[in-house]
Amino acid sequence: MHLGMLLEMAADGMADRVALGPLASGLTFAELASRARRLGAALEARPGERVGLIDLNSPAVPLTLFGSAIAGKPFVPINYRLADPQLRAIVARTAPATIIVGEGVVERVGPVDGVEFLSRAEALALAEDPEGKEKDGWGGDADDIAVLLFTSGTTGEPKAAVLRHSNLTEYIISTVEYAGSAEDEAAIVSVPPYHIAGISAVLSSTYSGRRVVQLEAFDPTAWVTIVREESITHAMVVPTMLGRILDIVEADGLGLPSLRSLSYGGGPMPLPVIERAVGLLPNVGFVNAYGLTETSSTIAVLGPDDHQAAFASDDPAVRARLASVGKPLPTLEVSIRDAVGIEVPVGERGEIYVRGGQVSGEYLGRGTTLDSDGWFPTRDEGHLDEAGYLFVHGRLDDVIVRGGENLSPGEIEAVLLEHPGVLEAAVVGIPNKEWGEQVVAAVVTSGGVTEEDLKAHVRTRLRSSRTPDHIQFREELPFNESGKLLRRVLRTELSEAFT
């Protein structure tokens, strides 16, 4: 199936429902489809083989996503937060292309061979023009590239992950019920458009018939205001967002009465934060979703019933599932393997492999990373418990090698976060002449905690070799806007401090 077909199905079956924007004045699905077809026709006639976007959230995001698909050109949303030299380099790699841009982007990037810029206002005008030609949205090859997403580049030069129409539509059709949303449902989208969560939010809401309300960029006060004013029922946040949202809700005591479902992902959720959220928002169903760009979004889900069962249980094994990402989607296979690719027993750690129709595992100019049987090595470390719950322990690239022993930063971070005074924690390895690497932690605390307190806390729960050699107290940790810890940045800063 093709992305254009998802929109056409929504327009055909739910024409008069509001698809995008405020309930009182937003675009219906019929209007959204008509505008996307007009933009698609205009983009087909524009120069370049791809359609880029460098902008905040706005109606231009879903229109360009679907318009690019209808035009038969890959959609390439680009991180506007990059430093100017990096942004220009990504734009050059996207050429030849037409790139839709927000205010000030052209001045930042400058002229680039093979690239034509189109302002957001110009793109929206093309979509709104009643005299504009409309291109058929039902066509298109499912094997064509739908989206190119550049990785965050926190550990090296960004790679362009290839997501084909077949990958994305497989994910949507297997996880979302067509027209399954009630007419009063609405989702807030505040994640950036260049993140897979932003792409999947548009597609899943369209197919299900759920209205989308956009926030240009995340701001906790604006987020809470929109949720209340627009009676938002569904939301997705990253862990760093949730704590800031809860601060506002707790301070004003007004709650979020319309909210029914809150999904979180993009990084480890500290147990104290989710416990606080459950206490402040007792009528909200919480969902932990784990996924990757290369897998078209979600791999595994810990649903509301799982959260409730874990919170209510005295069984340590059941309670521990709060730290899991839930069970893999039924349409996917997950395997945990050792360093030579052999599956390990249940409960044992290894690399997470995943296989299924939504899995791409492909990078532009680099080909596929799938093995001969279609398995994608995620480079994430994890394990499965007896009941099939998946636990993710972090990137294998982040493993600390101390004196020949492999140490998982995630394991140490989880223990640090068990301390009642620790709000955030990150662990990295930095060079050490004697041991190769030494363990160093950076923490954000609520105060009244000493370095020796935390070392003793870790020492009583883990082997002594896993106790941090140094702990730095900080006001905040370096996260990107998608909630991912910038380990390379932190490693550099801690190396400068302790070597």
C-alpha cells in the first residue's frame, strides 16, 4: 500500500471529520486530502528528486508528507536545530530537491546546488489554491521510498534511514484500526517533524480518524493549555517532557480531565516520574512504546493494563515490568542474540534483533543491514523475561569496558534512579590508563545527596566494579529534543572533568 491511499481512505470514509487543527475551525479529512493532492501536483512539477522540509510543526508537515507521496518523491524532514554547517551539509546531501522552509532557514543555509527553496507560506498557498490542479492520490508504488530520516548523529555522521511506503503502511495497518477513533478523540503532536514519532503520529491519526492538534515546538505551559482547551484525549511525550508537564499540573491542581491515553518513549522513563504521573493523572492510561526509525516506529508496547498490574503487584517479577517496554507487536518477531548471532536463553542479555514487514533496516547509499533471513540487528542490548516482556538496557555502542569486563550503563543508571534523591542519571565510560575505561556518572538530584551516598547505594546492589569512580552533580543532563541522551557530549564533558 501507498501513503496516499491512507489519506484517500480517510477522506472517503470520514470526509466531514475534522482532521487537523482546532475543532471549531480545522481542516476536515476531505479538505486535507484535496490540499495534499494540489500540493502533490505542484511538487511533482517542481525541480528535484526529493521534497525536503526544514520547519517547525504546522499544517505544512502533514500536507508535505502526503503531498510528496502523491508527487512520487521521497519526503525528507530535516533537523532545524542543527548548527548551520551541519544543516547545510544535510541539505547538500538531499539535493536535487525542493525544500520547504520556515522563517530564517534560507539565510542560515545559503544557496546550494540543485536545491530550490519554497517558503511555508508559498507551500500552503499552493495547497489552498482552488484553481490548482489535483493529482490522484490513489496511485504510487508501495516499493518506492516514502521517507528519508537522518539519524540524530549523536555518535557520528548522520545516516539517511530509508522507509518505503510498504514499511510505513504495514506498521499502520497492523497496529491501527481503520476509522477506529471516536469522533471526539484528538491527539496533540509536539514532537519535531523530523522524528519518526512525528511521522507515525500523522499517519496513525489519519488512518484511525483522530483529529491532530499541533504545537510548533514543545513548551510545557503551551502543551497543558492546548490539552485543556482542545479536549485532547491522546498524547505522546518523551521522559524529559513528562516531568515538566507534571510540574504544571501539580502546581495548579486542575489536572488534564480530557486526557485518556499518554504514551511515552524515546528514552528510559525514571520510575519516580511514571509513579508521580500515575498519581497525578489517575484516569489516564499509560503506554510505553519502544521503537526505532529503521523499524517504522513501534516494536513493543507496555499498555495500560500492564502498568496497572505491575503497580498493583507484590511479585517482584511483575513489578519489574514497569522497567520493560512491554511485549513485541504480534506482527513482529524479536530475538535476543549473542555477539556471534546465536539466540540466547530467556532472561539472558544480548543484542535485540527484529523481523517483520515494517522493518526497513536500510540506509541511503549503504544498502540493507538485514541478514539473509530478514533480521535487523538493532544495536540495542536487551533481554526477554519468561512472560515475553522485553527489557532494553541501552546501546551496545555505549557498553563500558573496564579491565576486560563489559559493563552496561543502563544497569547502573537504573540503580541510581532507584535512589529517592536522584531525578536523572547518566553513566558513561571515560579513558583510564590502568583499566582502559572508568565508570563515571552524572546525576540531577533533589538535593541532600552526597557522592558517597550514591556510591554506597550502587555498591549494595551491584558488583563493586559497577560502582562509579566519579559522580558529577549537574543542573541538567544533555538531551536532544527527542529525549535521547547525548552520550557523546556527556562523555566529552566528563572526560575533561575527570582525566
